[in-house]
Amino acid sequence: MIENWFSTPIWYFYDTKFDDTMEEVIIEYMNKYRENNYNGAIRSNVNCYQSNDIITSYPCNYINEFLQETVLVELQQSINTITNLSINSMWFNENGKGGLNKNHIHPHTDLSGVFYVSTPEECGNIVFYNPLTESIMSRCNREENVHYTPERGKLIIFPSWLYHSVRPNKSDGIRRSIAFNLTIS
């Protein structure tokens, strides 16, 4: 008999409707936003642009529709107490060459997520860190970090308390993503 305790779920989904046209519409929104909000926000971002909260924007509506139509059902199967998902904050990131996000968490929320809009080759993996730091002392558990390669139209959801970072963008293109926090009820 075996019981699995302290596991950490990371969910990922693909938006099959996300195409070149949708990418262009969201990039146009990002460009207009940045023109009017040049400074943006400084959080975990280094050498890249991060917007302030865009919860009332078109990208928020698009992602919320995908969450309610596709993601909610899957999460309900994993966490049977979930009846509703609510976005409580959302922002976008534009990581040009050398841009990265330092190791961080998202406090005061339940789940966090990222949706990839534009993903040139070698634009910086998202890295999740093993929350069981003491496990590195054991030869039985050597999983220290988990890396996900960003892909256009991919959405990743994870517990907000899980430390994560984004590796530097090595490409000449811009890695664009939309990040958000969720409250579950």
C-alpha cells in the first residue's frame, strides 16, 4: 500500500482556438497599453515590461472565457470542492532579449496562471521549484525543479504559493504572456 502526501499539482491546457489573428489582437492591445502606461510595474521582472492590472480588458475576458469553458471542469475533477473560479488580478509580461522574472510567489490568492501569447524559440522556460526543500537531503527524491517550455496558446495553472521564475529570453524576439491570479470557491 502507498499513500502520496504533499504532492503539488501543475495543470496545463492548450487553447486550440488561439490563432494568428487572436495573437495579433492581443499584441495590439499590449502595444497600445504600453504607449499609455510606459513605466508599467516593477515586481519580479528584470529587463522586461510588466503591465499593471488589466482585469477589465479584452485579454481578461478572453482568458476568463477559456477558464470557464475548459479549465474549470478539469480543476473540479482534481479539487472537488471548487464550484467557481474568479480572476482577481491579471497583467501581461513582455520579455525581450535577456528579460527574466526572478523567483517569486503570488500571495493572498489560491491559484495562479500564465497564458502564452508569443513564444519565440529559447524565450525562457518557466521554472517551478520543489516546495519540499528538506527532500534534497534524501537520495529517494531528487526532483528539484520542473521546467516548462512556453508554447503559444498554452495555459499553465499552479498553486499560488509555489515558487517559480522565468529563465532569461535568449532569442531576439519578444516573449509575451498574460499572468493572472484566481480565487476558488
